[in-house]
Amino acid sequence: MQMQYLNTAALTGLGTVLSQVEEAEGTACSRQFRSGVQTERLRAEKSLVVDYESEMSLLILHGAQPLVFYLDRAVRLAPRVVFSIVPLEASCTVRFYLQPGDELHTEGFADDSFLHSAAPQLQISKLYTCFFQESTRDFYFRGERHAPYELTYVDQGRLHNLVNGTDIVLRQQELSIIGRGDWHIQYSDEPVSFLTVTFDLPGDALDEVVGKQLSLPSSARETLKKILKERTSRQPYSYDYLEALLKILLVELLRSSSAARPAHTAAALPSTARAENQIVDRALQIISERIDRRLTVTELAGAVHVSVPYLCRLFDTHLGMPPGQYITKIRLEECKVLLRQGELSMSDIAKKMGFSSAQHFSRQFRHCCGLTPTEYTRSLR
């Protein structure tokens, strides 16, 4: 609903605004209007003056497109103009000046559903986290699922988000929103810095942008800068400001997505593709759950009830690597975390992560990462 300022220019052909109520002619009568009842369509045969008397009210002029005005001054409507009065609160009282021999006629009821578009479409019920991470070498998060949405924005570098069996690769000034309850892993093979925001938002308004790789619209860049700055603020109302900025960002993303959407409705994801996503997603969860144990591709295929060739094809399609390579990569990413923590020896890490020996662990690590575990540890200092 777009409410307009009541002025003569906006009323062209429909009426004029009176500078003084004394200009009104005719018999004065007052009428009360209440909310929660059907909105009447009213009309007078002759010119009619409408003026507010008490409480707040809207004047709606019906035509090809309804015109909505806040009734805060007297207006003379042209003959036979169809209009409605809607209270903004529980009720309102409006004064009419009728020409001799004229009366108000009711022409049924108005469809005032467009008035409800003024109600918020996005209501953030809770903002849980808003934090910024910087990794100087690489990053690995083993995976989780949670009820709130999770927004991830990459400021520098590149970040892999494995969500629902799909690898969403985010680069600079790109973001993604992980859906409620979606299991996800994050990792990067290079230095990366990114923002993570988790929040609750009832309804399905975000469905069209969840699980996608989204470029940051130009309109949203300043909003992101403000979020990054405000997250460390100790100013009063900082939480309120962050929540408001997040809502603005989501609206900008939804508007950008709607503008980019083709005129035709996109076809739903085929059932076979959904089934493949579920298989890969479950396989990734199993790998994460069994990260500290030896897991063969045959065992993994058996756990998700598919053949080894089929599992290999799915991993190549969805992740760009065979399952064996992915298992090794994730095990070594976990080893990097342990090395950075510095609490376990090389032998202890090899034993904990299911390698046959420290030498086997060192060979695998060097083959995958280009340096030995010892060299990697030294590079952290």
C-alpha cells in the first residue's frame, strides 16, 4: 500500500483540497467507522465535502488503481466519485457535507486486501550470532545443523559450503543463506575471511534465496559495511541496529533475486536430482561422523545403500572429486585443526585419526598439502 499526501494535484479529476472548512457547503452530518468490519464503497450524486472529525482515518478513492490518502484536511470530491473510509485505529469519526437533496449511497463493499500489504513481510524474531572470522592459511568446520538460518558472506578469499549435497563456492562479495535444519560443512584451501550471521525468521519468505550462491547487490554493499562495523560496537541499541541492518540486507537480496528472476516460473528440481542431493548429503554426514576412523569408499557406499560406481559419479558431479579423495581431504583438514591446537604429538594425531602410523600420516599430509605436518606446524609460528 502506497499512502499519499492529500493535495489537489494528486486529486486531479477527482476533487480538490479545501484551505478552510468554512468553504464547505451543505448539510453537515457525522458518521463513525469501525475497524474489523467490511469496508463500504460510498458515493454521492453531487459534490461532497469529507472532513476528519476524530481519530485517524484513511480516504480511499476507487478506480483502476485505488488511491489511498491520510485524511487530515477537508476535501471536496467530484460528483459520483466512489470512496471508502478506513480507520487506522479501532474507530474514527468523519464529517460529511451533503448538498441539498443528496445522500450517501452504499455501492457494496470494497476489497481492501491491498491495505494489508503495509504489514511487515519479514519479521526477524531473534538474532543469535554476528561474527567475523579471518583465517590466514586455510579453514575447516566439520559440520552441524541448527534451527536458525545462517547467512555467510565472504569478504576475502574463497569458501566452500557443502549444503544438502551441493558444494556452494563463495568468493569475494558473495554470500549464501543456509536453510533451517540444513546440515552443512565449510572449508577453504586458502586464506579466507567471512561473516556469519544466524537468525530466526518465521515463514517461507527466504525460500527463493536459500541454498544459492548470491552476488552482493550494489544496493547492499553499504549495508554490509555497516553490519561489519556495528558488530563490534558498544553503542546503545547496537543489537537493534544490527537487526534492522540485517532486515534491510535481506530485503535487498530478495528484491535483487526477484529482479533477476526470468518471467517464466522455474521448474521444480526433478525428483532424481533431489534424491542424488540427499545421498551425497548423507554421505558427507557419515564421513564427518566417522572422521577419526578409517572409512573405505566401499563402506561409505554400503552405508548410503548405493553402488561404488554410482557413488563415485555423484561425488564427481556434486563435489568435483571422487569420494576417496574427499575422505582423505576432510581427515587431513581435521588433522590441521589438531596441529593448530598444538595439544597432541604427531604420533597421537596419527593414532587418533586412524592412520596406520605417523609415517603414513606424514606421507598423506605431504601428498595432499604440499608440506609435512612438521613443516605445516612451523609455518603457523
